[in-house]
Amino acid sequence: MPNVFEDDSHRFYFFSNETAEQPRVHVDRDNVSATFALQPVALITNSGYNPEELRRLETFLFENQQRLREKWNRFHV
């Protein structure tokens, strides 16, 4: 599972076996995680993030949506 982005507290990554599914990115921090669809950016699952954190993550993903889709396509082709 390749990391797409990493900052001081979050790891953004894809799973290689998700090729038949809608493009998505997984986000982990400590013991919490979430999964977001990439087009349109939307929360799929959440395990522990509070609403404020989810909004920040969603904004970040929306702002980087094109780059994430390009990385998804390169990885899954």
C-alpha cells in the first residue's frame, strides 16, 4: 500500500487491491482512520476522527483531488 502523502500526524495511502472499486484514499493518524472517495471527495468510512478533523481532511483532499486522481491512475494502471 503506497503512501500518497504523509505529514507530521497523518498518512494518506491507497490499497493495491481496490482497482475495481471507486477511487479512494485511506487516512490514518495514531489509532483513528477514515476512507474518502476521490470523485467526488466524500467520506466513506470513519473510525475515530471527530467532525472538525473530518472537515479539515475533506478540504485537504478536495484541494489536492486532481493530484490524488493522477496518483491513483498511475498506481492502478
